[in-house]
Amino acid sequence: MKKVLLASVASLMAVLPGIAAAEYPEKPVEFVVPWPPGDSEDVLTRMIADDFQKKYGVPAAVVNKPGGGGGPFPGAVEVAKAPADGYTVGSFILAVPIIGPNIGIPELNPNPFEPLGAFLTYPFVIVAGGDAPYATVDELAAHAQDNDVVLGHFGGPLIPTKVTMALAKQKGFSFAADAAFDMLDCNTLASGDVDVMNTTLQLVLPCLDDIKVLASIGGERIGLTPDTPTVGELDPSLSLSLWNGLFVHKDTPADVREKIIAVAKETMTSERAKTYMKETGALVYWQDAADTVKQIEVDTEALGKINAMLE
């Protein structure tokens, strides 16, 4: 009798496919960007969301969840608390898996995420206003000996901030004050809120001809500012770049991950992504999950050395 009952249930599920587990995706998918709209990670993640919607026929959208000067961590917490089903995907900088578990946020310790892959290396820059009495990092160091210089950044624990602080220390000066902002663009410098800021080139492209780019933070010079040295050129011990990738909760099923990866990889190799790279100086690519895990290990070691410098 038991065998007959099981057979009947199996037959019923065969003719009523709605009873079986639905195939992913069957409902809207959110790509969480923990920053305001407009920067490179936001633009490229929107491309992925658009392509995901076209491929799978379900709504897919970017949801911006900036942290109010707290960097990406409040947004990351929301992704960590969401079900591990692929319907909430994080678009995160490397600080989320490297720094997040170590700053007292329970939802991020231990690290709940695994990368699907990396797709962007930011053209991060250290910039000053066009009327600043310095045009290089060495000139800034000399000026700061007798003058107060205020630094703007996206958050104290974040890697570009640490690299900038370490560079100042190596050059023999310190900033008189510093402050975290959700947005660091042309208006931030024009308002006089800060004297120097580390930000992405995308956010200051509209006023690039009216500001001074003192250095770039990354492994190679930016094509749009070829005469500006990298921080690594100024001090090889500080050669560290900032990248962004897609992350999901580590319990997310493999077949779900594969569907997201398939779209993201195709998007990052598309002509519109290549055009964006040429126009903004951003480095756009697709790095798979295994290589991204290795990159996180390398960056964790490099950041440890920088933290030691700042002690």
C-alpha cells in the first residue's frame, strides 16, 4: 500500500509541475549596491541586471543602499540577512569580505559571503582642488608641514583611505582632519568641505580639467590621466588596488550561482562594457570565483602590511 501511495504522489507531481520546486529565477532579483547611484560599480551592475532580466524574463534591478558615511557595510548586512536563494546579490568592493568580519558587525563575522567573480578595478584617485598650492604628493607633504589639510574619504576602514593615510605617513605628514562621505564628487571639492579626497575618477570626470590629480591607487596608471603616478610608484609597499565583484551567501545553490555568473560574464565582455572602460578609465573584465578567492587572500596579506604601517 505504501509503494502504491508513493507512486501516486510521484504521478501527481509529474502532471502538476507547479507542485515541484520552481526553477530559478521565478521572481524579481535584487542586485544590492551599497553606495549611491552613479559610480562605476553602479553603472556596471545595472548592465548586469538589465541583461539578467532580458535573459530570464523576470524583473531584475539595482537597489542602492548607501551607509551614511559607513561605507558598504550596512548594505552588506542586508544581503547577509536575506535568504540564500540568489534573489539578493551583493555588488561589493573587496573591503566587505576582508574588513567586514573584523569591525564588530555580527552579521558579517564570520564572513557569510562567497564571490561569484570580480568585474571591475576602480580608477581610484587622490585629488585636490584646482587652486590648491600643490600638484604632487611631495608638494602636498611639504604644504602639510605648516598648513592644515582636510581629507575626504568613503570610510576610515576602507582600503583607499588606509592607503592614503599610509602614504601620508611614509611621506612624513598627517592630515589635520578627515571625514567620511557617501559621495565624493566635484561638488565636494568646490564646496570647500575637504582639501584633498580619495575617490573614483568616474565621480570627478565632469571637472577633471579643473582639479589636480595627485596620484592614482592601483596597479597601473589610468589611461585618462597617464601623467599621474600610482601610489605604488611613489611607494612600492602601498601597491594595492580596489576592485568590485558579485557576492552571494555561501549557502546559495550552485545552479543558481551558475545562472548569475553566465549573465555577468557575458555583460562584462560586451561592447558596451568595453566602451565604458575606454570612456572612464575603469578596468572592466570577468575574473572567476576561484581566482577571486585567491585575489582576496593576496589582498588580505597586503592590507595586513598596510595596517602594520599605520599602528
